[in-house]
Amino acid sequence: MSVFLHVGHNKSLRADDIVGIFDMDTSTVSKVSRDFLAKSQKNGEVINVTDEIPKSYILTCKKKERKPKVIISQLAVQTLNERLKRKI
């Protein structure tokens, strides 16, 4: 049975595809993270699921495709982690 995580605005991700959930404020302090996000944006690998100020981004990679995606969400890391723990 697959567990899905709702990340905002009618977008859900398979929990098995999630590589990591990152706080937008703290992780983008690093130049490496900023470069990664810029490169992902340039390559069309970013999906923005919010019209609000983003609080987190989720790095995903489907096992069969091996192509990463970055999902930008208005939800806080703590909220997303709690949803995963409750298997929502």
C-alpha cells in the first residue's frame, strides 16, 4: 500500500519517492543549495505548488525514472513531517 503526502494545492507525492524535505530559509543560506535550486529551475525540474511565500521544498525521485524533481510548498517542514508520521 502506498502512502501519499499532500504538499499543497491539490498536489500529493508518494512517500517512497521523497528523498528529503528542506526548510527554505535555513537551507538556502548555503551557496551549494542555492546553486542546486537554480540549476533545477533552469532544467525544468521545479514544480511550485504555492502562490504564497514558500516555506519548504521537497526533493523527489521516482525509482524507475531516476530524474529528480523539486516541489516548492507553502507548508512548513514540521507540518509535512507530521503528515508523514500520521500517514496522511
